[in-house]
Amino acid sequence: MKARRWVPALWLAVMACGMWFVSTRLAIHSELGDLLPEGSTSTQRMLLSQVRTGLSGRLILIALEGAPPDTLAAVSMALGESLRADGRLGFVGNGTQTWSKEEQAFVTGSRYLLSQTVTAERFSEASLRQALEQRLDELRSPLAPLIKDSVPSDPTGEVLGIVQSWSGWNPPTKYRGVWMSADRTRALLVVETRVSGFDADAQESIHQAIQARFHEAAQSSGGSPRLVLSGPGVFAVEIQRTIETEAWRMSTVASMLVLVFLLISYRSPRLVLLTLIPISSGIVAGMIAVHWWFGFVHGITIGFGITLLGVVDDYPIHLFSHMTRRDSPRAVMKAIWPTMRLGVLTTAIGFSSLLLAGYPALAQLGLLAVVGLLTGALVTRWVLPACINEGFVPRDIRQRFPARSDSSRTGSALALMVLLLATSALIWSDTPLWEQDVGSLSPLSDDKKQMDQRLRQELGAPDLRDLLVIEGPTAEDVLVKAEVVMPKLDRLTQSQALAGYDIVSRYLPSHRMQQERQRALPERAVLERNLEAASKGLPFAPGLFTPFLAAVEAARSRQLVDRASFAGTMLAMKLESLIFSQQDRWVAVAPLRGVADRRQLASIVEQWGEASVQYVDLKEESNRLMTDYRDRTLQLLGWGLAAIALTLIVGLRSVMLVGRVLAPIVCALIVVAAVLRGLGEPLSLFHVATFLLVIGLGLDYALFFNRAEGTEDDRARSRFGLLICGTTTILVFGVLAFSTIPVLHAIGLTAACGSLSCLAFAALMARREVHAA
């Protein structure tokens, strides 16, 4: 009687402390980048770094449509001005953006270091004559008001050349001063955020601000255009919110189905509520463990982790199903504990393989599952019996639940036949065994993907797939290599192998190049003599170019430009994304647009003979990354099965019995793989991870099917409990199988089929007379 009081009281106290920690101290993250692995190669690590913080991942593409061109132009102009006041945005482009006075002063002062046209020949008499005649033609044209003030200090047009070079791409057509699609049905804007594209909460806040300011601009224009947002940040928010919404909605539906089923099965609301004690304890303990180990818990980990912990719900069901009037709950728990303990231990070994996968998403899931599993089992063992009155029986289990089919040979033959059919389907199916395209796991619709591609083509934005990667020990070394690569990319663009590219050397020359340009600058006396000869016969006033002479003389000894020189300018964030340090090396990435033939481009880059320069197809590299982690998870799964087998040998002390426990699981996995291929679904990393849940369920079923029972009534109760366990699992994951989200669908279908197969094979392959557990 004392235990019945202090044990629940102690559990309540510990649970209250855990709930307090979860509600006040638990760090829950929503950024998808936190779940990405580090990568096993330098290319993969660079790729993942770009995915987390790269420029292309921070772009938001905006289209305004559904109104006349004049209205769209007015709304675009008003929206652009409003967004530029938002400090969370590093750049807002719609065709009207201009440089600040500070940026203009920096470019003007450093023009002879930054300009790609600065050579000794540039300041010869012939070149100066040509430049002066060109300026004269421009002064006689409508461009005169724009260049008149710059001619005295920059007659060679270096600033204008820098501006044109820094454009680096063909901007969209303009209408009334703003970017428009060629058919003038869409006004176009591009926004660069300061936060990562995978920071869903921050991105969502920015998207809401864009929508609010769009509505203000639209109302002031008197029209009713539509706003279209696209880009990685937009997709990240949509994917995460869709997964969270659908996961919780389906979890609610599944929970209601399970509760109703348990009520019908046990006819006791109290016992149904008691089943929540172990799983809620496991969830709280698992979240605290993940927070302690990783420093945070991802929201998606919680959703998927709770799903994986569905096996914990089996433990109280076993207790309830074995209770009788002649035995106390503590005695019943003590009797079934050896079998349950072995099942818990082996399942924990299976889940622990996720901890070694090297994938933060799987590692968090594995830790939450292992800790939650052990906690749920211990709570079932020590707390739950103290919460049930002695002599209470939820339902009288009669002989209509037979202990076993009378013929073991018939069951084995049936299992063998099913296994042969599944193996044949697995071998002869036309569906690929493994999913090679990560994009197929995205819940985004094809319409949204096509709209994103269309906007990128109209804006000339990077398509997030093709990169040229340049590596070196120092930033200077990388910049020198980029300067060598740049003319080669120009030739590829001219031959239409590329539509365009961006590269760091376009904006930031190496110190070596800047020093060469300084040495190319003539002394004042030489330049003055050449300028005087070049201007003969031209209508320029004497002394007009004195600022030019002073600027060239000052540039000869000017401090060299580096990345820090761009701090506070519009280009600072772009440079950070185009060149960065990766561990002990420096990396420059050149986004490529409009690659005509990726295989041909890869071959051309390889022929350059530069080991530190390589072409990267992000899609193929992403697929390779996921394949590597899938294969690693499969290897760990194999080692986990071996460890489970050894544990069962030690626990059961019978190789024959171990075979009867493991055989149903192996058969079930083969059947599940065959069913998935038959439905046209190749296996992905998420299917493999769910196999761990199937193994856990199968171990639980097989151990209890092969457990020694005293009477026919005891065996009937055991089978009834297993039927309840299997049905609840199938209900939960059967609901997920109908999800429109590929990942949730994969988990649900795999677990539901796996649970049914494990239950069926364990029943068919169990023998009537067994050894004691």
C-alpha cells in the first residue's frame, strides 16, 4: 500500500520537474539547416555551407501580376522603396536601386585598383585620345547629364566600366523604370535577406512583412495585383509549416482512433489514460536528453520522435492484457518483465545505430527514441502497476483468441510461400530499389517549382544547381586562381555553353593584380604629357582634367583593397557568399547560369588541369550526399541486427529460439520492401530509418509470441495483447500513409506494412511449446 502511494507521487514530482524544464528551458529550433549533416568530403561540406548561408539560398524572388503594366510598375516602385527601409534585407532590386554616396566614393577612389581595363596601354596617347573622343560623343548625347560631372576626374570611364562589369548578368527589361517580364505581365523584384534561407521563423517574419507592405502599396495604387513569392527561404517556410501542420493533424486523428479502439478493447477509460503515462514520460525524457546532448531540439525531431516512440505504447498494453483477478498488477508485471526487458534492450540497440549515422537529424531521432524507449519501459515496470487496483481486470479474454494455430507446419509453409512471392516481386519489379533523386522527397508542387524556374530565367538569378568551386590555402591564392578562371568562363559564355556566371574576382581583385595595376599607372609628368597630346584639337578647356591627374597619382600609392574594404556596402554580403573560409582552407564559388550540357562542362573544367578548380552539380552532389548517409545507415543497421542477435542469444540461451524471433523480422522487411516496390516507391533514407521501428515492433511481437505461457487462458491473453498492439500501430501509421508529404507517407506506409507483416509472420512462425524466457 505504501508503494502504491509513494511511487506515483515520486513519478508526478519528477514529471513536474521535467515538464517545467521542457516548458521553460528547452531550446526548440526551427531552422532546417540545423538538421543537415557536415558532409564527408570537402565538396559536400562546401555544398552544405552554401545551403545554410550562401547567397543563392537567401534570395527571395518576387513577382507582381494580375494588373495592367502601369499599375504593376507603380506598385513595384512603392514596394521596393518600402522594403529598402527594412534592416533585415541586405539588398532589394527592382531596377530602381542606386548606390549610396559612401559606395560611390569608395568605387571612385579605388577605381584604378578595381577596374579590369587598367593597363599601361590604357594611359598612352592613342588610348587617351580614343577615350576623350568617346566622352565627347557621350556629352553630345542624351547621356550628357549623367556623365558630365565625372568626365574631369574620370575621362577614361573606369567607374562606368566597373559598374557594367559588376552587373555580371543581363537584367530584365524595364518598363517605367522597373524590371518587367518580356510580355509585361509581371513586375519583378529580387530580395536578399541577411538571415539564412533555412531559418524558417526569421524567413516567415520577412515574408509577412513583404506581404503587408505589398498590400499597402497595392491599395495606394488603386489596383488589385497578386503577389507571388518564390525562392529557397519561401520553400523552407512552406515545407516546414506543411510538415508540422500535417504531422500534428494526422497525429491527432491517429490518437483519436487509437483511444477509441482502446476504449472498445478494454472498456476502461482509466486504463486508456494510464497508457499515456509511459509514452508521455518517454517523450519528456527524450527531449531533455536531446537538449542536453545537442544544445537544442528541432521541432521536426519532436514530431518524428513521438512517432518512433509509438512502440512504447505496447508496454502498458502487454500489462493490461495479462492482468487477472488472481494476480496483482505487480505480479503480472514481474512475470512478463523478462520478455519485455529483452525486447526493450534489443529495440534500443536498433535505435542506437541512428546515433552513429553522422546525420544530426537521425542522431537526434535516435537519442530521443533510445532514451524515450528506456524511460517508457521503466515507468511501465515500476510506476504503472502502482496505479492499478489489485484484482482489476479490464476485460474477460475468452478462448475466441486461440493461443496458436494447431499446425506449426502449416504456418511455416504459409510464411514460406508469402516470402517467396515477396522475394520474386522484389527481384522482378521494374521500380528502382533505391531513390536517387532527393527532389522527389520534396512536398512542393510541380507548379511552384516551374514558377521558380520561370522567375529565375526572367530575373537572371542563379538556378541553385551549377557552381564552379575554387579552393586554395589562402584568400589571396583563391583570388589569383579566380582571375585565371574568369577569361575561360568568358569564352564559355561566348560559345553559349553558359548563359552567364558570377565570380569573386569580378568585384575583388587579388593583391597581386592590384599591384600590377598600380605599376601600370604612369607618373604624373608622363600622364600629363600624354593627356596634353591626346586632347589637341578637342574642345576641352585647359586644366579640366587636373582632378584626373591627381587621382591617378594618388592611386599609385593607395592602400590595396580587401574584403574589409567593402564593409557597409551593397557588395559586402555578396562577397561573403562568393568567397569564404572552410575549416583551414579558402573557397570561392562561382554560380553558373544556363548550363547547356552539364557533362560537357564537367569535362571541359577537368581538361583545364586545375585540381583546385572543379565543377559541381548541386543536385547530383545532394543525391550523392543522401546516398552516402543512406548506405552508412544501412551498414549500421546491419551491425545493429548482429548486436541484437548476440543479445538475444545471451538472453534466450537458445539459438533455435533466436531464429524464431529474428526470422519474422527479416521476412517482414523483405515483404515491406516488395510492397513498396510494387507500389512504385523506391527506398529512401527515411524508409531505412523506419525499418528500425519495424525491427523494434517485430522484436516485441516475436518475443511475446514465443514466450512460455502457463495455461490456454494465459496464451489467449498474450495473443489478445499482441493483436491490440499491432492494431494500434497500424492505425497510427496507416493514417500517416495517406499523407501528401512524401517523407510522412514513406514513414507511415513502411511502418504500417511492417507492423502487419511482423505480426503475421511472428504468429505463423511461432511454435506452441517454447522455452522459458
